[in-house]
Amino acid sequence: MDKIFKNFFRKGKKISLLYEEKTRIRGALLSYINSYPAKENKRPVGALARLFIFPAPVLRLAPVASLCLILLVGIGAAAAAEGSLPGDILYPVKIHGTENARSLLSFSKERKAEWEIERADKRLKEIEKLAAKGQLEAGLAAQAEARFKNHTDLAANIARALKEKNHGRDAAKIQSDLKTVLIVHEDVLERIKSYGGRAGRGGGENEVEREVENLHGEVKRQVRDVAKSLNEAEKDIKSSSGHDIQRAAEGKLNSAENKLAEVGKFIAEKERRTDDKIIEEARKLLAQAEDAIGKGKVKMGAKDYGEAFVLFQKSIRFSQAAQQLISIRLTLPKMDRAQSFGIEDFSEKIKSSEDEARDNNGHNTGNGSRNGESSNFGHGSEGDANGGED
């Protein structure tokens, strides 16, 4: 037993947080301090009680010290649980411990929605990894799908509430981010489904196929729903005018250019670890992102700031999709590329999958019209009947 503990702690010492994780924790702590400052007790007290009263600066450090202590004690288990999958011993620590703790540190509605979208992405990656390995059981799949739907429902509800309060651009950002996650995973699940998985534990190949089929249908339904909501939100944005939308478009341009640069660097870093075909498709998506930025700048020059905003947001979606494509491929175990994850013209599929084709056929046919890139992914930002470009 002593040997087991020594081995456990030896491995635990090698676990460390990434720079991004440290930055996120530091930001959350500072946000908490600013939102909930300690108040100095100004009530008169006796001489004896004064011995146990600490200055306000010391009191302000108390909640931070407590949180830091919790983080230090649980950091090893939390880090070890991060890579766990449904059915693993540490998985409850991951979803009920570290993830719920981070939810409490998301103070704004936008942050909460952003985190729920990230959690939905995690749940889909977990299911895909189990399915690709042939280890997706009915019970695990049902629980994972329920968690996934809960995350996406929470994000969608926040977007809906923001729109009702006339924060349409914030709502559109949430819907746009959610759409990117869903549409990329829809394609991944379709390819895993076509491959058929491998023999599952206790249920066989048919069980894996059935569970993937169910989840694929749910993701496809959500893609349609969020695309419809995003269409409505961006239609309102395109009709906006005034200094407010101008400033928003300028900010969105900055975000789009930063995202383009970030993903370009990400692709360069992962190039050696990823299939050439995946890298090729990711670069095509980045080219489409850059093209959308260029068209958005033209709209800015024409003072059509609403259209420009939508184009810059579309650019961000293409960049996000490129990053998602590589990230998911690295998450899945090595499989036969031609059978399991054979990406062929993925970027064109995204570009040409129109909302109308998806609504009518119930799935992405890839044969929709390409006029104006009015796709289910980068829909209607230009080339539509209302003043778009040819």
C-alpha cells in the first residue's frame, strides 16, 4: 500500500497547470475579489474583542486564501481527472468537481454561456472518443447525451434572454460559437457512424452504431435550431445603424483578425501531429475566414456596419471551425483515415450546406447552391437578395 501511495504522489508531482489554465484561474480570482470586496466592520466593540479583529486588507485576503488552499489540495486530482472519460473512476471529479467549480466563477451571463458551450464540446469529444474505440455503452451514452443537451440548453437560454433584453449582438455571438461546435461535431459523428465503430464492450458493434446514430440526430436537430436563431439575430444586426453598430463592427473586426492569427499559429504548431488532409482543409477554412474579413472591410468602407459585423462574425466561425477540426482529430485515437475520419472537402461542405437544404432534407447534402456562400455555416452574410454582393 505504501508503494502505491508513493507512486501516486510521484506522478502527481509531474502534473502542472497549463499557462492558459493558470491565467484563467488568476482572472477568476481577481474577478471574485472585485465583485465581492470584504467590508470593514465599523460597529463599536469592546477591548477584548479588538484582539480578534483583523485589518480590512487582511480580511480581503481570507476568501482568496481559502480558495487557493482548495485549489492546491485538489489540483492533483483535478488535473488527473481532466483526461477521464465517462465510466472512469475520476470522471465524477471532472464533471461535478472542477467543472462545477469553474461554473461558479463565471459571473457574467456571456461567460456562463461560453463555458457551457465549452462543456458541450467536451461531452461530444468524450462520446466520439469512446465510439471510435468501440467502448460506447448505452448507459454511458444516455448520460453523456443528457449532459450535452443540458449544456447547450443553458447556453441557448442565455442567448434568448439576452436578445429579449435588447442585447442582440451578445446573443448572436453565443449562437455563432455554439453553431461552430455543433456543425463540426455533426460531421465527425457522421463519419464515425459511417465507419460503424468497433465492437463495443458488452453490446457489440450494433450498440455503438445505434448510440452514435441517436446522438448524431440530436446534434443535427440542434444545428438547425441554432442556425435559425442566428439567422434571425444577424438579420436584426444587419439592419442596425448609428455609432453603436460602427463601434461594434470595429471591435468584431479586431476579434476576427486576432482569431485568424491565433488559429494560424495553432495550425502551424499541430501540423506535424495531424494528417495532411486535415491540415489542408483547416487552411481552406482559414482562407474563407480571411476572405470574409476582406469583404467585411469593404462593407465598412461603404459604412454598412451591420453587414460588416455579420461578415466578421462569419470569419470567426470559419477560424473556429479550422481549430475545432484539428482539435477533434487529435482527441480521437488513430484510425484508418479513409474509413473513419476521411475528410474530403470538409471546408466546401461547410461552405455550401445551405439552411434551406438542411431544413428540407433533414441532413447536410453538400449539394446546395453556393451563391453568395449562403451556407448553414456562414449563412447569408453576403450575396442575398437584400443588398448583398454578387
